[in-house]
Amino acid sequence: MHIRTRLTLAGAAVLVGTVTAACGGGGGGAPTDASEKGFCAAANSLWADLAPEDMSAPETPSDGEMARVVEDWGNEMEEVGTPEGIPDDARKGFEAVVDQAKDVDAADFSAESLEELGRGGADASEEVQQQAEAFADYLTETCGNPLDDIEMPELEAPGTTG
């Protein structure tokens, strides 16, 4: 699996799929008055923390490293909270995502788990999926696409020449 694919699937897992087992709770105590700038900086830090430091020779993070980064991100997001105007369904999605991010482990980042989670997970209710999607949409609308700020190396496809 290429690094960009793995990072994209990891992001999808966090923003959509990892809420499959969430019922809300812990993230509900997060502040509701975060600045938009602080919220976006915290939200987009996940991608920066998952991206390799040396993009000229990228190494895919291990499942354990990814789990640690996602758990740290969940704790940071809970501390920062959401801006005041976030729609209710997006806030509920935020709460579910934060709860699950704080409870993630390395097994959640196997290739098969990421692919299933990227599709919404096997056990997600339609309501929970919609809330997670509302949060993901809110993130994109409010903060932009975090992958736009990450320099990814251009890789040649096998059998091609530059």
C-alpha cells in the first residue's frame, strides 16, 4: 500500500470509520468556543504527524505509531474543542470521533481494517455515519483539505520512465 493511500485511509478511518463503535460521551466535555484557527491547527495536525519527516525516502508509519498519533490527536482535539457555530450533527460526529480516536489501538490500522473503516465500518448505524460525515464535511469546509499542505513525493508507476 502506498504511503498516500495509507494516510488517506487512516484519515478516513478516523473521520468516518472509527465512530462505528462510538456512542458519544467523552468528547461531549470538549469546549464549544474554540477559535477556528486553533481548531483547524489541531485537526490538521493529525496529517502532519502521520506524514514521514523525510519525504524523499518516505517510510510508512507502523500500525503502533499510527495508533499513538491518532490517540494523541484525539486528546488534543478534546482539549481544543470546536468553534461555536458548528452544526449539531457535526458536533456529535466530533464527539464520536474524539472518543474513538482516544481508544484506538494498532489492530485498527491493519490494511483490511482501514479499508473497511473507510467504507464506514461494519457496525455503524446510519445516524452515526451521517454524524461522522457531517463532521468530516465541516472540517473540509472550515479548514480545507489537510493533504494539500503535505508535500508528497512523485512516484513513478512500475514500468514507466521519467
